[in-house]
Amino acid sequence: MSFVKPAIEAPNVKEGQVLKAKINSINKVTSQWKDTEGNLKQQLEFDLELENGYKFKSWVAFYEQPSAKSKLGKLALKLEEMAKKTLTNIDEFLTNLKSFGHVFVKCKGFREYEEEIYPNFTIVTEKLPISQMKVESQPTQETKLIDTSKIQAKEFNAKALLGREPFISAIKFGLPLNESDFTKNFLVEERLFLFRQSFVEKREDLYHFTSKANTLFQ
């Protein structure tokens, strides 16, 4: 058998058609284009794959702090919207986008190569597919957005974690915590433990302690 693999035919699509694509990798590369100061621009190179196995690349201009009107900024805001969580930097965004697993792409035109016609795809920034990450049943948005593959599952003493202010008062009076108060007081492993053990649930961007947490102090 030859070492040469058979080619997967390009999909038969129309200009403007939108398809779902799996993210195989995202890498920062140097562009051939230059900025106004003559420096080579940086891009994010997306290695993508359609459902029929057809692979291709698409590029997005890279910025450490993208504006809300840039493609990268729009994509980051859409991911934040779906995950209901604020991303603090570009590395966190890329980690979570890779974990998210898929994007939509749109055929923006066609190119000819060796007398064959291939579609050119651009990444859609206005919407994202439903996340394909495999997480525990009934996952919260918090556990969806954290890359749990690099975090060891740990057990904690829930009463010791929650037996201090402002948590005792919040549990006693049924008050939720905002994201800042919740995330700055617990390590990532501790937050995952609280969610997995159903001591906390997130609703409408607030962190609510459950009845299970309340029973700890009765």
C-alpha cells in the first residue's frame, strides 16, 4: 500500500454558506503583511476540519488586547457570552477556545490550484456552535470553561472551605456572591470541588450556595 493518502474532496459549497469546523490547533504565526511602522504582523493560524474530514487553515489577526470591533475581539466576546464568564487575557481565551472545540466558518470565495477549484473559508465571529467538550453530567458554565484536563481532581473539606466570612453569612441568609468575591477567595481546584459536589451553582452570573451547603452548618 502506498504511503500517499487519498485526498479528501473539498465540499461542494456556495459562497456565503456557513459550516461547522473542528479546531485541531491554533498557533501564532508571523504574517507576510506589515503594520504602519513596517513591522511584520502576527496572526493566529487555525487548523480546522470539516465533518467530512476536509482540512484547511484560516487566519485571524493577533492582538494581545483586541478591540471589540476586531475579528479576534468579536470571537472572544462571543465565547464570554456563551460561557457567561469574563476572560482575563489572550492566553486564557485561546485555552478555552481550544477546549470549546469548534467554530463556524463561511465560504468567502474560491481559488484555483492545479486546475481544481477550492473554497476559501473565513471564521465566523458572530456565533459559535454548542460546545463539544466532554464534561460531567449537568456541568456548570464554570466547569465548562476551565481546562480540567490539567487539573487533578482533589477532595476538600467543604465545611472548612465555607466556614468563614463572607460565605457563612451568604449561606445563612441565602445570598449569592458575585464573580469577583467567589473567584478571588477560592483556588481553581477548590471551585471545581464545590461545583462537582453541588455545594455551589451559577445562575445569571451569580454564585448561589445550595441547600447541600446549608446543611453543613445546621
